[in-house]
Amino acid sequence: MRHYSSIDRLIQSFDQGLRSLVPGATSAHRQNPAQDSQSDLSVKEARHVAGLMRVNHSGEVCAQALYHGQASTAKLPNVRKEMEQAAVEEQDHLAWCEDRLKELDSIPSLLNPMWYGLSYVMGAAAGIAGDKYSLGFVAETERQVSAHLEDHLRQLPQKDERSRKILEQMNEDELHHRDTAIGAGGVDLPLPVRLTMTGISKLMTKTSYYI
């Protein structure tokens, strides 16, 4: 097994960041769940759905950064591998959301670089705190992401099967990641940490919908 130097890992982190932030740089490994679905939206509905998908895309950018940050500071090799694998699976979500935004003639949030940087720092800090807290951070993150997805599913127009299929598969994956993190030894985070994560999530949601 190759051992990477600090410079190697720095280059990897930079490459991962670019792939998460540059449109078209990430490809899905799985088939888009909306491939065989239809969507018939009015201009107003399409604008609202684009806002929702922009929020979800930003959420996936944050997820990438969290996993990358945690992998960079995880102490146990198996935990680091778990974080890296989860980031790969989340790439599908990133690509699917980006595809849907293109279909809706819209673009990702312009604030994504800021969200990526903030999330990377939070992920790295969680990794430094210890693997059980790092895994607990994953579980709490995925719980909050799932709550957002379920809310967005309720807001989608009935005729928008394409967005619905994407969000349903994303939610299934997020819940799986949450359960995996808990099963691997993740612990509940202190209340102040959970409240801080919720506050940042709300700020991201409200701004990325428009910008």
C-alpha cells in the first residue's frame, strides 16, 4: 500500500475541492434515478424547484467537504477509508443535482466555495476530536440532510417526478450513511455543537435558494 506524504495529501485535497466546486468536474458512478421519469412544470414551479435543487447541490458540496476534512484528520485507517468511500457515494448526489439544475436552466450556488471551506474546517476539527466524535458528526450531518430532503420532497410539484426520484434516492443514501456511522461507533454530539450545525445549515439553506 502506498504511503502518501503531506504534500501528496495537500494536492489530493486541492483536487477534491476543485472537483466538488467546478461544474461538470464530477461524474456519477450510478445511473441517474430520474432517467426514465417525466416533469411538466410551469415557469413559476421550475423556478422554485431550481431553488430547492440549488440548496440540495450546496448541501452535497458541504457533504463532500465534511468527508474530505474528516478523512484528512481521522486517526484510524478504517475510519479514514469509511469517510473516503462515503465521499465517493456522495459524488453521485452532486452530479445528479447539477444535471437537474441544467435541465431547469439554472446554476449552482455562487456561495459554494465559502460553504466548502467552512465545512472542510468543521470536518477536520471533528476528526481531530476523535473518531467516535467524527462518526457522530457524520450521523448528525446525515440526519439533518435527510430532514431537509424530506421537507423538499413535500414541496415538490406533483408533476415533477424527475426531481422526486433524485431526492428519494439521495435520502435513502443519507439514511444509510447515518446508520453506518452510528453502527461504527459514532456518539451523540453535545447540544451546543448540534445547535451550531443547525444554525449553519439554516443559513446555507436560505441563501443558496436565491444565490
